[in-house]
Amino acid sequence: MVSKNQIKLITSLQQKKYRNTNKLFFAEGVKVIQELLQSNFELEHLYSTQDDFKEVSKVKKTRIDDNDLKKISALSTPNSCLAVFKIPVEKDKVESGLILALDSVRDPGNLGTILRLCDWFGINQLLCSKETVDIYNPKVVQATMGSIARVNVNYVDLNAFITQTKLPIFGTFMDGTNIYKTNLPQEGIIVMGNEANGISVELENLIQNRLTIPRFGNIQKTESLNVATATAIVLSEFRRG
């Protein structure tokens, strides 16, 4: 049974200001929750319609019915479980190796997918501009499929960070050098831009290496690639080296 206060708290966590106030976020689905339970994330409470997650103590677990799950879920078709976790203190930035930086990426699905790509391609550090969607947005957490537990994410002033770093800076542009014909290093910062506007003008002026993913279609009327799709191609090329 879920109390009215619990329902109110959990549903409020769909909004960033309440996540920040309570230092809590939630995840849904067996796979995502299991990944987080096996990581350094600290469980606040687990709600499930099944008698599962035997490793969780009874004091931190509540058996609920489908109707109660619908009340607290952010999904149109709820899974069988929802878990509330504490938001950890942000770790120090890693300033070596290959780093991915996002300039005002707003779509939760894109950010979640990009986080999974970082996990897949061994990118340990993801830098997000202050304008990028919150990593603990329920839709982002869902889209990461657990990769949120394995990639270090920091929200920073990207302009200030890039101004002071000694690493080479790469960005994706329509008029850049063909990425398939460029020698790419195993250390540097790759900047990916906003879904609609690309990389901001201020940040563009700080990027020394302009890359492009060439179009091969005969008509070539496609304006751009989805940012998550473009990120997959760029990371693949950097790792292929």
C-alpha cells in the first residue's frame, strides 16, 4: 500500500526542482533497477507488484498493486516496479582520455541514448552544459537502461571548461572535414550540439577541429542527423582510430 504522501513525493520527482529539493530520483523496470542496485546508487525505497528483488531488505521494499503503480509511474504503460534512489554527490571531472561534451541537448531520449553510447564505447566522462536536460529526468534514466551507473556525468560551464583545457577540441559541423578521412586521436573533447541549432556560436569559436559526417544520398536534402545517431557514428570513428 502506498500512502498519499508517498504518491505525492514520487510524482513530484518528475520535476527537476523537486528532485533537487529532495535529492531523490526514481527509476522504473527490473533491468534498470537491478543495474542501479548493483552500483553505488543508494536505494531509498522500492515499490513492486511482484515478490522480487530478494536482495532488498523488507524495510526498504513495499508490495503494491497495479493501480498504485499507475499512480506513481511516469510511463503510459507501467512496468512491474519503481525504485526511488538518492541523488549522489557529483564526482570530480575526469580530464583525460576521450571526453564527450553536450551543448544544450534537450531531448531526454537523446541524452539517455547518448549515455548508453558512452558506456558502449568506453567514454568514462560526459560533460553537459547547464542547459542540457537533467540526467535524473525519469525519461533519461529509463533511456539509459542502466548505463547511468557506469558513466561519470558533470554539468559545467562548457565555454569556461573548454577555454582552460589543454586537450584538443573537436566539434561536428555541416562544413567540417570528412570524419572518415581524418586521423583521430584517442584523447580529446568531442562536442555535440543542440538538436535544432547545433553548437552555439560562442562555443563554435573555441573549437579547433571541425568534423562532418558526409551525406551519401543522391538528392542530399536531409538537413542533419539526430544528435544521438551522429554521436554513435562519431564515437565509432574515434574508437576505430
